[in-house]
Amino acid sequence: MSLRTRAARLAASAAIAAILAITVGGCSLTSRDTTASVAAQTPTSEAEWRRSLDALGAKYRENPNDADAAIAYARALRATDQRAQAVAVLEQASIRNPRYMPLIGAYGRALADVNQYKQALETLDRAHSPDNPDWRILNVQGAVLDQMGRRGPA
């Protein structure tokens, strides 16, 4: 079995595990794409997310070039069911920071959340490199492919 085939099977297995975890947990395609400072204070309920939304939005507007602020703000938007706004924030931030892989990954996941699967796959392909794969990104790619009905590549 070639290395590529084994990697594809591993990615598929991981994607299936991720889908099961999401299904069992009753969650949507979200991730823990925060900085350490935000992670230390991560809200746990929607009410807490709503309270933090203004502060995170202000921090992002203060410096829209700050990729980590954009990721944190978009995460809060997604947590409060404002997924389209999260996509817009991450799209603008990714234009400003086209090489920042955590941001590109967050943008791809946000696109998947709003069912823009083709664009999500294209974006997620740029979020990691074959010589340094990000298994979280590969999991989301597998889930997106599955949603598109492309179970073979998933």
C-alpha cells in the first residue's frame, strides 16, 4: 500500500471519527481556533459568547490586520449563529493575511458552516501543506467531501 493511499485512508478514518464526534456531541463544524489569551477565557454558553462578542468585535475593528483578533471575533460570531458575518470577517482577514495558515483554516471551516463546500475545499487546501499536514484541516476536508456526496475521496 502506498504512502499516499495510507494517508488517504487515515484521513478518511479521521474524518469519519470527527463526523461521529460531531453527531454525538450535537455540535456543528466548529473548531478551537483561538489564541492562548482568548482560550484562557473561552465562553461556555451562548449568553457568555454574546457578552464577549462586543469586546472581540471592538478588538478586531481596532486592528483589522490582527489575524488572531479576526479568528476570535469570527469564532464568537459562529457561536452566536452569525455564521455569514463570521465568513465575511475571515474573508477580509484572509485577504490581509494570505499566508497565515490558522486564519485560512478558520475561514475554510466557516465556509463549510454556511454550506459553501466547493469554496471551503479550495480554501482548506491552502490551509496546510502536504509536507506539514494539519489533521484538523484534513478532518474538516473529509467532512466537507462527505457532505458533497464524495465519500470515496472523503
